[in-house]
Amino acid sequence: MSIVSVLVHLADDPAEAQRVRAALALAKRLGATVEGMFITPSLKDLPLGYVGRAAAGGYLGALADAYADRAAASERRYKELTAGTSATWRKESGDAGECLGKRLYYADLAIVGRTPAQNLEEAVVAHPPDHLALIAVAPVILVPPEFTATDIGRTVMIAWKPTREASRAVRLAMPILRKADRVVILTIDNAEDPPGANDELAAWLKQHGVAKVEQRHDRDEDRVAGERILDNAATVGADLVVMGAFGHSRLSELVFGGATRYVLDRATLPVLMAH
């Protein structure tokens, strides 16, 4: 499977331009096209309390106007950044995660940001797009606002565990891995994991044309897995982490914590996830 189309989430937030630049750079290296997608919350889905408030003061009309202004600003900025390319732009209304998930039926990769709600209505209605990996049919790259470089995927670290989720993430990232200058397989060693699992992954990657593969082990069991993943990524100078998303149930990770939750909240470099 190749990556020939990249979908980037637009949200009129401070990090939006950086996501677009990263999407363009990755698409150029992969020979892919880029589509920007701006999503406004569906006002009809607001809680009844806000509907009553709107009836009293025309609140929904003002909110719709504000979203229209944000969409127009995002479109102008996007078209300036993508001038001279074949990039396209679209706008939809609804839940951000659901809209992006459905659009990924016709795209090969999504780039999203850690974009906080800009008002109470978004916090209530909009599904955070950084959880898109849970429902998406394609890989999702979270580009956090702290990431200021443009290139993604030159030095890739795979957070490897022999699970369905991690295996799917690696398979979906294969076009990026083949183009990488360096691929590091990180194993968070635990007693229950089979010995040599990263050796087998390294051999399999080389069969698929991933030339420069290194192996790395982390045996520091005193720290949580998410912290160990991010620290190792910083040590090897990775500009992309590839990992499976929500190996436990999402509810379990939200309540008790987990590697996915930790990385989503704290990563300062792009992370490719698949479930």
C-alpha cells in the first residue's frame, strides 16, 4: 500500500500553518497530494441549555458567523501556504473525529494537531481529532504544537511490542519507513514479551526494503512506558514515532492511564498511530 493522498486537519489554531507545512513536505517526499479539511461543530447538536440561550439572544447565529469567519481565515492561509501545488481545500460540519474518519475512506494518511477547544461549545460538541486513530482506517500522525521543524520521517523510531496494534501501525507506515534515512526499533523490555521480537521485526523490515534499521532496548522498569518512549525518541533524535494506539480499551487508558494517553498528551514530536 502506498501513500498518495494526505489529509490535514485545519482548525484556525496557532499551529495550523505548521501542520500544513509538514503535510506538504511529507507529501512531496512520498509523491502524494494534500487536502486540507476545516470542520465546524454542528450547532444543531448543542445541548438544550445552549439552544435555550440561543433563542433568548440569537446566540447560535453569532456563533455560526464566528465559525464562518474562522473557516474563511483558514482557507486564505491554507491557499497561501499551498500556492503552486495541487493541494485542495474542503469544509464540513459535524464532529471533527467522525468527519475526518469518514474522509479517510478516500485518503491514505491524516495529519492532525493537539488542538484544544476554543470555546465551551467546542468542548461539549467536538470530538478531539487527536483520538482519530481509534476509529480511522488509515494511519494518523499527530503533530504537536511544540514541533517546529518541517520534515517528518527522516529518523523514525518504532515503539515495538508484538501486538496487533503495533504491527498495524508499522505496516501502514511502511511507505514512510522505506524513505527514512534511519529507522530505530525500540523495545520496552518486559518479562512477558517473547525474546528476540525486535530481531524478527528488523529482518522483516529489511525484506520490505527498509535499509537502515537499528535496535534499541529500554530496561528501565521504574518508569511508565510512555515516558520511556518519548525519552528514547529524544535520545535518538527521532522526528517521528510509530506506535500502536490504545492497546487497552480507550476508557481504561483514560481512567488509569497508559502509553497512548501519555504520548498523546506529552509528545513534542510527531507520532504516527494506528489501532
